[in-house]
Amino acid sequence: MVEITVVVPVYNGMPYLPQTVDSLLAQQDANFSVLLLNDGSTDDSTDYLNSLSDPRIRVLHQQNQGLCAALNRLVTEASSPLIARIDQDDLALPQRLAHQRDALHHHQLDMVFSHITKFGSAREWDNREQQKHQVGHVISLNSQLHGAQLHSTLLASRELLLNLPYRQEFYPADDWDLQLRAEERYRVGILAEPLVRYRFHPHAATYRRFFQMQHHSRLAEACAMARRAGNPEPPHALYTATLQSQPAWRRLNRFRKDWYRYAQRRGGEYWLQGRDMLAVLWLS
């Protein structure tokens, strides 16, 4: 029986998708399969997926329904006790699945993330000045302290992901919403090894939906605070109306912080691409 299913939601994943798949097929010391779901791609992804013949790979196709629907279907279609996720443009190191599996079992976790290395076409950055890497060391997740974890590094029990599906109303901060909910009910850790290479490129969906992501991140945090106080989650429309009714200086300050985060990310992406003048411009 397959122990781990790696799920990959695909929407217009070229040209990076083949590198992602190759990195998964190169996994060592793990009993795994790869399940890819083509969510109505309009580029060459469909032809590429249909060309795959490795017996460890299974490909599904559907009309476009969005990332959360794709992820939830992938979870239900998988039959293994453990599920790993990776996005269509990221890369897994060969030891990723084995090391995360061992950490999850040894520390009796339900979900485990890992550290990452950010990379572009010219440079890479492993956050070593912020995160101390140590093979085999697991940190107990504290979302307030550690922030949002990259879901391309996620390994979790299938039961957890069935009980806590991704919620479309929080997209594109659905991963943050899931992390906050999981932290409340399950044992979650971070393996202090950079096991996934997180690709920065100018066509990433993050840029198109960045400000929506900031708003929905705040919504996810407000819902978490309500749950932990024993109260119902605030309706999305009511929460948005409450923010809009705040004084102008508070709304402006929130907008300023969001633009700071956007400029920081853009500057970092240009630095990773070796475009130093643009990096300096955005960071300044």
C-alpha cells in the first residue's frame, strides 16, 4: 500500500511543471505516488500531463473550479494515510518525503511543514539569518510566532485534511486559514530543514491577488480569534463592512502596510532574478 500521496493542483503550470514532477519522481526512501489534477488549464499543461507514463503517477482532469475545490478533490481521491502537497512551480529535494514522514511519526504529529529555500533565475536565499536549519529538529508550530507556512511543504494525515478542507471564501489566504484551524485541533510542527525550493517568478498568482490575500488573511485571523474566544466566526461581509467603517487614518495605515509587504516581495523577487536596480527601487 502507498504510504504518501503527493497532490499537485495544476492550472496553466507550464513551463515549470515538468521540473516539479521530476523532483517528485526523484524522491528517495519513500513509498509514494503522485496525483495531479488539471483544473481546466488552457496552456500546454494538458498535453504534458497526458504524456506522463510513470506508474507512480495518476492524472485527473476537470473543468476549472478554482484552487480550493481542486485541493479538496485531490484529498478525497487519494487513498494513502498521508498526503503531501506541492505547488506546480516548486521543487522538492530528494529527501523531502522521507524526512518529513520520519519526523511526523517520531514526534507523533498530524501535520508537519519544513523550511524552504527561495530561488529565482539568478540567485537563491535560504532564510538562514531568520531560521536555524538543523536536520531532524522539529519545532512546535506557533502561528503567532512563526507566521504562515508554505503549503508546498505540507505533509499531513489524510484524516486531518478531510476534517479541515480548504475554504474557498478565504482564497488566496486559504492556506493560512487551514493552518490556523489545524493548530487549534491537531499537533503541528515545522521540520527545521530546507526541503522545498520555493520558486519566485514574475507570473506567480501571488502578485495578481496580493491585496485580496492580505484582506483574507486578516479575516482568517479574526475568525481564529473568535473561535478561540468561544464565539462564532464573523460573516465575511460584516467583517469587511467593519473595516470600511474605521477612521480614514486606520484604513490608510492598513493600506500602507500592505503596500510595504507587496514592495518587499517584489524587491526580493527582482533580487533573486539578478535585476538589482529594480530590486533597489522596490525595496527603497
